[in-house]
Amino acid sequence: MNTQLLNSAVNQIKTASVQPKRELNDQAASFVNDLFKSLQVAYPAWKQAFTTEQDLKLTKKSWIRAFQESGITQKEQVALGMKKARQDESDFFPSSGKFIAWCKPTPEDYGLPTLAEAYRETANNADHVLSHKWSHPAVYKAGSMTGWFELRNGEAKEADFKKVYDQICSEVMRGKVFMVPSPESNTLEHHSHGKKVKTQQNINKGNAALAALRGRL
């Protein structure tokens, strides 16, 4: 299914009052039929939602309109919704709103922890960011952007962290990859009592440079 296909189906629905006998085009009808067949397999009690064939037809048209209004126009979105439908423990057919919610990816779909989990992890480990094994690089990045000093001292609340984490999660879902710097990284710094502390490798390099300078004096 693509955007053009859904738009075509929706346009036909909008003109139904003028041409009541006009049906969805073959492609759109075929897609919706396939989707509902998959849902009927996933929900054995589906017949309780549709007492007549006419109810089923009207529901299919309603779902297409709901997809368009909610921005669900890509097959990948519907595939995600269908994946979650198969994991649903209910036997009863879902509403269009419930299915549409499943079509929208969440951070957890990309292996990211929830907001509460991510905030708790950064707040609890802000004083030893170098040694902690982070659940996901995006969590480390969000903590870094929020501020380790602020997190450690309770100045950065969950609401403050959320603004950064939402942005980072959106970038991950668009394909961006984040990395956690290694403790030996030249650029990695952390905070201690509000002051930046360089890594041991940087300290060693500084001492070596100072020794070399003294040797030339």
C-alpha cells in the first residue's frame, strides 16, 4: 500500500454521498480485504464485531478514512500494527483507533528504554558515566546533552530530560546511530563536583608533553 492508493480510496469515500453505488478501486479494496483477513485470523472472535456483511464493508471504509486522517499511509506502518495485533492477547477485533496506535512506532520498538527507565538510568549513573554499561547509546547521549552535573544533583528533572530524549529517540527512529565513547577516548570527559575531569589518557599525554618540554629547557 502507498500514499497514492490510500488517497484514492479516501477520495472515493468522500464522494460516496454523490455516487453511493461507487465502490473502492480494486487495489484499495484488495489491500483492505487482505488486512482484514489477517486480523480475522489473529482474532477468532471477530464475527461478534460484524453481524452482517454490510457492517464489515462499512467498517473497512471507515478504517481507510481513519488511516488517512492519522497519517498511516505506508505499508511499513501497517505491518508494524499487524505485528502488534498478533501479540495482542484479546480474541476480539480491535477498533481502528487501537490498531492505528499500534502502527505508530515507539522508542521500545527500536530497542530503546522507556522515558522513565532512561531517566532513572542517567540520574543513577551520572557520577560514573565512564564505567557504567549503558542500555543503549541513545540513553548516554541524552544524558550527556541534559548534563551529567545537573542529573547528578537533581537539577534536571524528568520533564527536562524528556525534551532531549524525545529528540534523540526521533533521530534513532530515522536511522541515526549514536555511540558511547570508550573510557580511553581523547574526547570523553565527565563531571566531578561541577568541574570537567579529563580521561586518564589525556592526563598521561599532558604529563608526557610537559616532561618533554622540561627536557628541552
